[in-house]
Amino acid sequence: MIVLGIESSCDETAAAVLSGESGVLSNIVYSQESTHARFGGIVPEVASREHLAVISTVVRRALAEADVERSSLDAVAATRGPGLVGSLLVGWSFARAFALGRGLPLIGVNHLEGHLFAPFVTIETPPPFPFVALIVSGGHTSLYLARDFGDYVLLGRTRDDAAGEAFDKVAKMMGLGYPGGRAIDALAAEGDPRAVAFPRGMKGRGRLDFSFSGLKTAVKLYLERSGGSVVPADVAASFQEAVVDVLVSKAFDAVEARSVGALVVTGGVAANSGLRRRMEEEARARGIRLYCPPPALCTDNAAMIGWVGLRRLEAGRLPGLSGGVEARLLL
Ligand code: KG4
Ligand code: ZN
């Protein structure tokens, strides 16, 4: 079985080709980062137009790099939601037309379901269900209990900002550009995580929800009050430590509460080196198996969408071509 995966929910135009036997044959990601950087954030209309300009080239490259003819494809899998509605429409409409033109089944994939399974794209044996998954990205910070394919229980979510959004906003305040997660990660490596005691939102209250807006405000106030005496690396390290503390403690609270033996940590923020290190230490100490995708599969990509499509194709769970994008679809 060979599947073409397409992802366009935010500001990455991505296409990948996956084979049931050989795994990922190609994985192309075109990032619009430089386009949006000058606006300090994503401009949805600009994102849709750029998706439109590059999507055929990205798909063509994915097929060429995989050395797969269109006639060899068995299905097309595309992100149906959640995401920016204009961006989703471009990828989904392209995928529909592509599938219709070749008489292929079209599989609509939930973007979060893609992230959830991203660690398994590159490994032979995924853990058995059930397991806990922390999806931590620019748009989401949520904990799920994955009971089976398509059977996910939401355990907790952010009440305000997503963790990645907090990284991006703090980076902007510090003049580190957009998106700022990677820049904070790099700067934090040179700073003291105990230099500033930033708040840990909703920590230790026995609940699995998150809150990052208070932390963001605390960093803003700290920067305003400290004036010229700020050590940027210390602020970055202390901010990152506050986010990591909360993510680690809630993820393992969920693992304990649900008595599972495996934890998935995925989404753009899962590329953070501080978070990965702390998750690994904690998992080792508790004897929990940790599954974190390689950094390139943490951020948005089409390999994770194709992977879910492939599993669904193998299971024979194929919907028809009807339906549009689902911008607020939740797991
Ligand atoms: O998963 P993703 O590509 O898009 C969404 O579905 O939201 O995640 C993007 C987010 C951005 O907020 C970005 O700043 C953050 O992931 N990010 C990081 C790192 N790399 C990307 N945050 C912290 N440390 C990183 N190394
Ligand atoms: Zn994402």
C-alpha cells in the first residue's frame, strides 16, 4: 500500500509518500516562516495564498523524491482540521481534486491524530494501547488517553495559551523574532534556569489542565521592571524551565492516574531540548517508555498524516469524498 499525505493546516505546506512495507519514502516540508516573520506572527490570508502558490510543486517533489508514479498510489490522506480554515481548504481541496482525478480514496486526517502518532512513523513497534499522549504545539497543549485507533479521551488542555504560543510571545517580547521556540531553546542553553522564579500555572492542583498566560505576563512584567539589567539567557532559561516543569509534572500525573506504561510527547514544542531531557530523565526514573518523534517530525509535516492514512487504509476504514474541512474538529 502506498499513500500520499498532504498537510496544510497552518504555515507549512507539506507532502509525503509512505509505503506500508518501507515506511517514509519522502517527506517534503515547505515552511512559510520567513514570509510571516516580518509580521511577527502568522497572517492567515497570506498563509492561504502561499499554500496555493506552492502546493503542486511540493506534491510533485514528494512523488519524485519517493520515485513513485501517481498510478502506483493507493490513497491520498490529507489534514481536514483543526487549523486555519483558509490554509486547510487549500490542502484539502487539492487532495480531493487529486484523488477524484485518479479514482483514489481520500482519507481525512485529524491534525492532532497525526501529531499523536508522529513518534511511530520512524519506529518498528509502537507501544500497545492504552498510552498517554501530550500534544504540545503552537496551537494546542492537551493530554489524551489513547485507548485505540480513533478512541481518544481528552484528559486536560490549556485554558488559555498553548505552550508554543507562550514560547513565541515571550520570544517576541525579547526581540528574538518569530517563531521563537527554537531561539529560546538555543538561548536557554546558555542561561541559569533558577535565575528568575517564574510562576508554574495550575501546577499541583490535581487537575490536568494547563495555563500559560500568567507566565507570559510575569515575563513581560519582569522585563519591564528590570530595565537594562536583564540577562536574556537567564530569562529564556527560567521561562523554559517554568514551562517544562508544568508539562513534565502533568504528563506524569496523567500516566500515574491512568496506570499506563507509555507516554507520547509530540508537537512542535516536543522539539525543545530542555523538555526532551527532563521527560527522558523522569521516564527513566519511573520506568515509563517515552516516545518522542525526531525533531523534524515534532513540527508540522505530512509524514504523520500519511502514517495515519496508511493505518486507516490497511484497516479498511475509508470514508467517501464528501465533506469539507473541519476547522474546529477535536479528537
Ligand atoms: O506543531 P507545530 O509545527 O504547529 C502547530 O500545530 O501548532 O508547532 C509549532 C510551535 C511554535 O510555537 C514553535 O515556536 C514551537 O512549536 N517550537 C518550539 C521549538 N521548535 C518549535 N518550542 C520550543 N522549543 C523548540 N525547540
Ligand atoms: Zn501541528
